Amino acid sequence: MRVADRHYRTIWPIDEGTAGTADAVGAVRVIDQSRLPHEFGTVDLHTLEDAAHAIATMVVRGAPLIGVTAAYGVALAMRADASDGQLEHAARLLRATRPTARNLAWALERMRAALERVPRDERVAVAFRTAALLCEADITQCRAIGKHGLGLIRAAARGAEHGSARAGARGGAGGAARPVNILTHCNAGWLACVDWGTALAPVYLAHDAGIPVHVWVDETRPRNQGASLTAFELGAHGVPHTVIADNVGGHLMQQGRVDLVIVGSDRTTASGDVCNKIGTYLKALAARDNGVPFYAALPSSTIDWSLDRGDDIPIEQRAAEELTHVTGRGAAGTLETVRVVPEGSPALNVAFDVTPARLVSSLITERGVCAASAAGLRGLYPERSG
């Protein structure tokens, strides 16, 4: 995607040397999402520990990007020590950083499979090459998700045009098409992936195709990834949007001002339960009560085929300070962190919740749109039916 007329991915290797040698990559560069939207900057990852720290502190975040960063973390580990023991150590360290996102374990499994039978003197080149392939696969999958989700937005646009025509016939605004109003939660755009995004990929394709769209952006407390990240990238791409408090979505649905909800997912079970940023479940409940379609967009790397019940997904609890403190730009132009709750008040910072499959209208994957069910998923992924 573009920032200030320059194309960016969220992660890329730098200082390329002689292909296939240990010095082929000097570092892995990532966009520092902890400084957005007030400062756009990057961080260079030189070691396994750098990659683990970037994931744990949410310098990088979003399930697909976490997975790719972990893959590069393994590659950096191999450059320091290509032994089997180092490979095991890297997998353990990285897996512990964020327990909920399925893509993390998925990427580590791919790296292990690629490296475990490779001679030590070839592991560095193979590791960096495999991580790069995971990057390209993520981009391809996200764009495919966008194309499949675009069909849902096109259908909503036809409904909006029909509604505008009826309004014009009643003496309204002459039948001018109104935008398709899409509500999203947290950030599931290109900042959460390598490029394009999951939930926002259909939005970008619709906007680029000339379909009028408008996005309601949940602020997504406590880390405000919607207000900080989704609003940032939508604005950079020129997509009309409005930031709203987390609790406004249901009210807008009651007023008929939301045509569809599209969210991402950090882990989806084989039966279609969707685990996503805390607050997603409440949006699904409001959508069901108001007859608004609720979609979850995700690549197959997010599906945990070993789990049938959302209750079995490990839910990350993060530091209370993310809830008790807020960081923003002060009057002097500097970033400031302030406490927003009384001293001594305890806080519970649960990072994710689970939306049962019965509340999900459909899942949008790189292979198509399917019912949020075991049968629906296996219809798209028949190789998982065995």
C-alpha cells in the first residue's frame, strides 16, 4: 500500500549481499506500528531476540504479520547459529510471544519443515528464502480475499443503488447512489499483514473500482488500533471513513447506517468460531439483532484445524497498563502517556474474544466465501476432510 506516495510493505529484508550466503540479509526492517499514527518510522531487526521483542511489544501486530515476522526471526536465529538446538530455541521463544494468533504457530511449523532436514551450512539461505516465500504467499492470499469480498460489497452497492432509486422516486435526492457503509473492528488492513490486509482488502478493491464506500472505524480500546492504524491506512489510501467509539456500532446498525460488518480473525476453528480482537463478539450480537451481515476475512493460515470449539482457543491477557494509560500527541507536539483510571484501581486487559459460528454470516478466505461451519470450510479445503 502507499504512504506519502511511496509503496510500502510492512516487513522486508535489507542490505542484500551475495544471494544464498550468510551475509545475504543484513537486517529485517519493519514499520514501527507502536508509533502510528503520529510518527511513521521503521525498526531494524538484527537478531532472534529483536524479532521476538517486536512481536511481544506490538511493534508488529496482526496475525498474518506476526507469522511472517516469526519466520524471519527464525532466519535471523539461523544466521547466528544454525544448529538444531537453536532452531528449537527460536521456535519456543517466538511461540511464547503471542499465544492466540494461529499464524504464529503455522509459520513456525513451515520454517521447521523447511529446515529440519537441511544441512547446517545451507540453513541460513533456506530460512531467508522460505520467509520470503511466506511473505509472497500472504500478499497473494490477501489479494484473493479482497477479490472474493469485493463481490459482497458489489451486492451491497446494488442494494444501496436500489434504495437510492426508491428514495428518488419518492421525491428524494434524485436517486444518487449512497455509499456502502462498512463497519470494521480493530485493524485488519495492510498493517496487519504484509500488504493488502484481510478485512480491508475488499474495501480497497471496491474503492479502487469506483464503488462508493464509507468505513465506520471502531476506535478499538484499549490499544486503539482502529483509531490509530485503520484510520491511518484508510486515510493514506483516500478511503472515506469515520472513527467512532467502540459502543456506537450497535446504535448505527439500529439506524440502518451499516450495510455490512467485516472483521479479521486471529484464529478460526475448524467449525467456524472466530477469535478476534476483544469487542468483536458484541458487534456480531448487534449485527444479528439488526439483520446486518457479519463477515470474518481470513487466510487459511489462520484456521486451526485441530480445534472444533472456540472455547479451547488460548486467550491472551496483556499488561494492565495498556488499559490504564493512553498515549497521544500533546499540545507541545510530543508524544505523551497519561493515566486515565484512578491510582490503585485494578484492570483486566483481555486481548481477544470468540464469536460463535452461528453469529457469522460467512467466512471470506483466499479460496472463496463459505458458511462459518465445518462443512463450509471443508468445502473450500477438501484436503482437510480426511
